[in-house]
Amino acid sequence: MQHQISHMTKEDRYPKIFSTCSKITPKDNIKILSFGCSTGEEVFTLKNKYFKNSIIHGLDISEKVINICNKKNNNKEISFFNHKNFNYLEKYDIIFCMSVLCRWEDTKYVDDCSKIYSFKEFNSQLIDLDKLLNLNGLLIIYNSNFCFSDSDLHNKYKVIKDSQITSSGFVKKFNKFNKSLNSEYNDCIFQKIKI
């Protein structure tokens, strides 16, 4: 299913998060998934600046943006896939899910998001992503409409804190009942500690 509809992206969009993840993970011989990679700027940023000795896959539902990515790519350690040709048996050490698990700006002014993008859809996608992540791997969820702490998976993960990361994004948050959340939620880096 398609979560965020916009393909807006840019190079090095989340430097504090990328930097933190590169500090707490071995930089060599790891596999990274950019889930919802859009036109590839995140993938190229990760490879060229933060994880130079890694294999990185970009996955997007849009065949059009994957074609754009493939035209720009000349690195054999980078591959791009749409959901039809992606190997769902792959395992990753890091999965970046940046500004994907949301419907922005569609949810900006509503108090109940259930008809636009529901917690059930969010939670279901997390379960699928969890299957792709190695034990001790990192799942990064930034700018989502929901809190990872409400998901069915939260007990399998621990939160990784860093003083330079003070927010989980500007996208409006909702609780697991799809109702507007008035409290702040700042967690966005999670380490898988249980299978």
C-alpha cells in the first residue's frame, strides 16, 4: 500500500539522524534499506557521506521514481527496487523510514485521521519492516503520523537517544485510535532487541 503520496525529497535531508546512526553502527559491511526512497537522494547521501562501505537498497512503490533512481545510479553497491521486484527475504542492519509512514499534509488539520491514513495501516507496515531487520538492527521512523511506542512491536525494540535529536518530526501525530495527539513524541531511532 502507498503511505505518503508526495515524492518530495532532497540531499542530506536528516543529517543529525544520519550522523547519529553512523556513530552507533559499524560503518563497514552493513546492509541498509531506504524504505520509500523516492528519487534516491537519501540513498546517495547515505552511501557518499555516512556509510561509504555498505550496501544500500532503495525501495519505493512508484515505478516512475525507481526508473529515475536507476538512471542516476552508477554504483554497484546501490540498488533500487519497486515493490514488485523487491526480495522480501533480504535482511538489513538499518532501515530508514523517513517521512513515509504518514499522509502529509492531508492529516494536518484533522482530529481523526482514520479515513485518510489509519493506525492499522501504520502498524501493519511496521510488522512487515520488522521481518526485514536483523537482530540489533536499527529502525528509524521520522515524520510519521503515529508513535512507534503504540505499535505491536514496541516491546521488541529499545529507544536510542541522542542529545542532538530533539524531535521525531513536524508531521502531526495521532494515537492508536486515530485521534489527534496533544503530547510531544520525540523518539525516532529504535534498536531491535528481540526476534
